[in-house]
Amino acid sequence: MRIIYTHHAKQRMMQRRVSEEQVNETLASPDEVLLGETGEEIAIRRFGVREVRVVYQETNAGFVVYTVMKPRIQMAGDER
């Protein structure tokens, strides 16, 4: 599986401490995949109490990763 990262995606991975390995795992075996508003896909994979969201589009050249998010999973009783 070929993964092409935009400059923006690489910046966000560094800021959010998301490794290429986590992105690879998320794309290869997501817990969930959502459709974005403009046709892009969002692969979601949980890693403990965190999840990684990879916004991408599959093309003939491979997976083009546009951005990466790492939101905290809201736990039951968590008021934050």
C-alpha cells in the first residue's frame, strides 16, 4: 500500500505525535470509515484511550493523506 502525505498531513502528524506506523495501521485496518463532506474518506482507529483519524482519498497512485487528527475518546462519566 503506497501512502502519499501532503505537507499539511506531515505537519499535523508531528504536532499531534502520530507516527507513520499508526497511520499505516489506521488505513490498513480501521475500526470505522466515514465519508467526508467533499468525498474524502476518514479512517478511524482506536489506540487505547486515543484514536487516530486519517483524512485521505484513494487514487491510482495510492492513498493520499490530507490531514491527521488525534482526538481524545470521550469516556462515560467524563465531563471535560
